[in-house]
Amino acid sequence: MFRDRFWLSLALTLPIVFYSPMVQEWFGYTAPVVVGSDWIAPVLGTMVFEYGGAPFLRGAFQEARDASRG
């Protein structure tokens, strides 16, 4: 399960990094402008956070709940 989440998250991270303004500035390139290209990084970043981080977020909530009980 973690391996599959990792590979999909990695695949989604590549366009996030490619369209990142900071990375574009570092390497001196401009990513192609397509319809909605300003939204590629935030939307895919949210997907990576929710999908790739879901097991960790569930674990954190469980730990917080258990700590509050005892």
C-alpha cells in the first residue's frame, strides 16, 4: 500500500516541481503556458498531500485521540 502511494505521489510531484515558479527561476526556464497552468502545482500538491499523506494523517489523529483519553 505504501509503495503504491509513494510511486503515484512521486509521479504527481514531477509536474508540481516543473511548474514551480521557484524551480523555474533557479534553472532559468519558463514552463509552457496551458489553460490552467497556474493551478497545476496547487491542485496536484493538494492531491499529493491528501492521497500520499492520508495514512500519516490518520495515524496522527489516532495518536492525538489516544493521548487525550489517557
